[in-house]
Amino acid sequence: MAKGRLIVLEGIDGSGKSSQYRRLCARMEKDGIDYNHIVFPRYDRESSALIRLYLSGAFGSDPGDVNAYAASTFYAVDRYASYKDDWGRAYEAGGLFLSDRYTTSNAVHQGSKLPEEELPAFFEWLSDLEYRKMGLPEPDLVIYLDVDISTSLERMRRRSGGAKADIHEANVDYLRRCLRTADKAAAYFGWLRVPFLKNGQERDLDEKNEEIYQILLEHLKK
């Protein structure tokens, strides 16, 4: 049976990930690339019920009130349901998929709850849980949008328009830990980084998109 390809776009809140994801989808469609798009978590599906409870603060107002391993399973179950319900057959038939977030987000957000010396063991546990025991596809390429904390917070503030933040977004110390953990995860897993800033200034949206798109095209040639 043919194996598909899975490309993941990853980045913390305020990294511009969603904007870049939409632009990538539009460019791939314009260029006639046959692909499928998936986005996690799937907040509109029943499989995300525990995620929604967790982020709303039902299990505690601080992200650390739910440990990294327990919270990771909430997101893993949603991905498993998605694979079984929505895209597994197309992937196994050789389809190309572009995903906004994936297991990679657990590595960043849940790994940030752990001491640095425990991260390699957590990363391995996470990979074993989702890719081997659950049988979910492992990404062929992860593009990580690398942003600093000040830019992230400012962009989140502008984006929110005063809306209530979830327990991840509202905790600045947690977001700082996420950035440090993302740096470790990118090195551990070999993610390709795309910096948000250039010479201390925010890069043009189109410039970043061109870099990301060229990375994607080069990967597809392999």
C-alpha cells in the first residue's frame, strides 16, 4: 500500500502560523498541487471535548494543573479520531497532506511543563505513543515558525480584540517556556526553522511565505 506525505507547519501563538498556512494552501491550489489540508485541534468535533475542557480551565486555571502526559493524550485522541474518520484512507493511498499543528504541538506545549533534562524522554514517549502505538503518520517535514516572546504577545494582543484568552494564551511564563521547549524540540526532531524577525525587525509576510513555499517545493521534489 502506498504511503502518503505529511508536512506540518508549527509555531506558538502569535507566530503567524495560521496566516502562513492559509497562504500556503492558496499557493498550492493556484499551482495545481494535489494536496489535502488538516488543522488541529478539531474544536468542532466531539473528539476534542477533553481539549476544550482543559483549555477552558475546567481541570485547573494553570496549564500545569494537568501534567504533560495526561494533556498530551487529550490531543492525541483527537488526532487519532481525525485519522480514522477523515484522512487515513487518503493518506494510505499516497495522498499529500499539509497540517496546521500536529503531534509537534504536544512536544512544544506539553513539554514546556517538564524540566529540561526530562525532555528527551518525553519526546521519545510522545513519538512512541502517537506514531507507533496509535499508528498515526510521522511527519516527513516540519516547518517551525520561530518567533520571540515579545512579538508573540503583541500579535496575540492585537489578534484577540479583547476576547478572553484560554489558559495557554493567558499565561506569559508558560509561553516563554513553550519557546524554550520549541527550541529543544526543533533540534531534537530536526525541524526546519523559519525566523519571524530579520535584523530585529518583523519580516514581510510575503517574504516569509516565499521561503516556506520554496522549502515545501524542494521537499516535494525528493
